[in-house]
Amino acid sequence: MTDNFPEKTCTIDRLVTHEKLVSAALAGSKTQQRRAGVYGYPGETFALEGVDFEITGLRTERWGDISEEDAQREGYPNLEMYRALIERMHQGMEWDQDQAVWVHDFAIVEVA
């Protein structure tokens, strides 16, 4: 564990995997990823198509806390599209406003 965060539930290389979301991260329009568990800690790096990214923040929030701006940081045009995709990807999932999720903030590592 790092800074009182729980142990990882998955490896950091699984944080962003969907092809469109990888493209959005590479373009700089995706800077957040929500997961049911912890995939990476602040300061930890991961690579997408040879580009390095760093986890800049990690926090927990409820599904009901997601704003339009958060949906855009997730790489979607709006919250409605984000929610529809999540429900489609996770068949049988109910969008529980009180369910906790881990928000991984990240940014491209700038080469000096």
C-alpha cells in the first residue's frame, strides 16, 4: 500500500485498454479512469503505445458524483454517453449512485 491507499486490485497496465480510450489518452483528451478498484498509485507510470503517463491523483467517489466535465475527462463528449457505454460494457450492471469507484487521474509525462 502507498499513502494509506488499499492494495491494488489489478495491474496498472490494465488501467486504460479500450482502443478508443487509448487514442483519447494519447491525444490528451482523456485524463481520468474510473475503476472499481485501485490499478495504480500517484507517481506510478504506465505506457500506452510507447508514450509514458503518470498517475497524478487517486481518490474515491460515488458514481453519483460524476459531472459532465468528469465524463469529458474520461474521454466522452458527455455524461449520458459515458453512462450508456459503462452500462453496455458491464451487462446487468445497475448505475448505483452510491457505489464507490476509484478515480485515477493521469497525464502524459513530458520529456525534458
